Amino acid sequence: MPAENMPDPAIPGPGPSRPTGPGHRGKGRRRRPRTGRRKALLVAAWSAAGIVLLGGTGAGVLYLKLNGNLSSVNINQALGGDRPAKADNGSENILVLGSDTRAGGNKKLGGGTDDGTARSDTAMIVHVYKGHKKASVVSIPRDTLVDRPECTGTGGDDHPAADGVMFNSAYSTGGAACAVKTVESLSGLRMDHYLEVDFDGFQHLVDDLGGVQVTTNENIKDPDSHLDLRAGTHRLDGEQALGLVRTRHGVGDGSDLGRIQLQQAFVKALVHQVKDIGLLGNPKKLYDIADIATKTVTTDSDLGSVNSLMSFASGLKGIGPDKMHMVTMPVVYDPADGNRVLVEKDKAQQLWTALKNDRPIPGSVTRGTATGEANGVVNGAP
């Protein structure tokens, strides 16, 4: 579309595997979670739907601005050729991380200091099946003890391998490239793409979407995440949404597994909201959401342009919440430290084998594990 026919953003639109053995373990009583380090999850993949819609409204100045918003990392260059082979069955795997950098608005939201480090407190492998009509999403608990492979970070610095370390330390050690290599080592699956979400942008995105509706099956109150919800249906604003995906003490036994259940339910609600928002009749809101979405995500270099991200998101837009199967990687509690979990190797292998062969995940993979015992207290999309 010619630049003169594009919407002016200043003018309002027409209406609103660690084997089950010893590892490096913490000591003492269960630690309190770091306030503010629980953040956006799978939103990157489907918030990009807003960018897809923008593809029908223009290019020129707005396109260049959105393109300039995007940050990307060259995962392929950092990891080289020592990786699992790409799938030949038409499926794709995307690693989605939520990072807890303290820079900018995240410092205000998360508290603490900007010390130049970050951790991946949310990690999901999104397996998009052949035909791109359905997906399985596998959450990896941040407190899982794993053997981290030798990593070369995106800055070119080398990090020796380490055994029995927390999964989320891979990101803080070697950034996105190390996180991807650790996931590939753990699963044996090639990560075709990488998306990282920052939770300052996530809050604004939820607000611009008009909030997200969820139904809680019981009261949730957690002073650490500033969340206080009675059982029932709620439309959460950005701040409340952050509280929901951050809360640990408000649900279950206070572990990361209960929090993951909340995150998965919220993701389905968010996907439902993005698909039903109806932005085509509101160019101003369309632009605002695309602007926030492109500022919120960091991608691998193959998705590091608006055109590439639009094409990627277009391939996902047919996957609604009813076509998403969400599980947590099979784990068992570490008998030496209740703050840590260990990979349940046999069941995890069943999971990875199913995804490698583009098959549904068997229901048996979480039975009899700590993962299967964690009960969610939130419903997602209606």
C-alpha cells in the first residue's frame, strides 16, 4: 500500500536431562521467589498476530519504525553445526523464554537492581505440527537440575559444561544461545526459532488488548506478586496478569509447578483474546499493539524483520486455544532438596520421541510424576 494511504499513528482510529541422581542443590528451607521475576510466556508467538494484521495496512515509515523496534540474536552462528537435525516432516519447534532482565521498565516492575544479568524464569517449547493447525506446548520448570553443555554465548564468550545446575542458569550464563543449546541437549529436538519476551512490554500489551478474561476456581492471594482474586471470572489488566503468571505462594504447594499451571491457562486465554480482538476496523489500536509487540520480543535472526515475523505469525494464526495441548516436562521432586526437581528420564523420552515424530503427546507421560500432581486453579479461554 502506498505510504500516503497508511494510517497516521497520531490520529485516533474509528473507535476504540538431568538423570535422577545427585546434582548441585541448594540448602536450607524453601526460598521465597524473587518478586517480579515471573513474566510473559507464550505471548510472543501470538501477539505477533497483531503484526500479521498490520501487513494489510501499509509499509513505508510505519514499517521502518516497527522494523527498528525488533531485536534479534544470531543463534545459528553462535551454535554452529553441532545441533540436532531439522525435522523433515513439516513440523517446527520454537523455544519461548521470559527473561528477567532489570533494564528499563523491568527494573521498576521487578524491583531489584539492573546488574547486567538475567534469568529465564519461563520456558516453553512450542511444537507446531505439520500443516500448522495444532500445537503442543511443553513447559520446562526453571528449578529443574540439568547437565548444561559447553556453551558459546551470543557475545562469543565460552562457558564450560556444568552438571546438576538449575535449568534457568543456562540463560544467565550464556544468554539465548546457551539456553537454546541446553534445551536441544535436553530434548534432542532442533529449535527452529527463538522468541524471548520482556514483561514490561507484556503488561502494556495486555492493557492494549483490553485485558484478558480468566476464571479462577478458588481464591488466589499472594502478597509477593500483589495478586488477590476471589474465585470467579475476572478480566485481568496488565498488572494483574503479571501477578497471575508470577504467583507461587498463592496456589498449590508454592512450587514452580503450580505456577506453570497458571501460566498455561493464561496463555490459552491470551490466545483467545488476540484472535477475537477485531483490530481491522481500528488502525490506531492496530498500530499501537504492533508497536508494543515488536518492542516486547527478541527473536532469532531468521525472524528479525517485520516481514519474517509477519510470515511466521501468519502460519500460526489458525491455532486457537482448543488446538493447543499444554503439558509440563515430566519431573520428580529431588529427594535431597524440595526446591529442585529432576527429569523423569523414561517419561521425558516418551515426550521427546512423540514430538520428534510429530505425534500427539501420550497422556501417560505425566502420570505418577510431580508434574501430574500439580493441579491448576484457573480456566483459560471460555
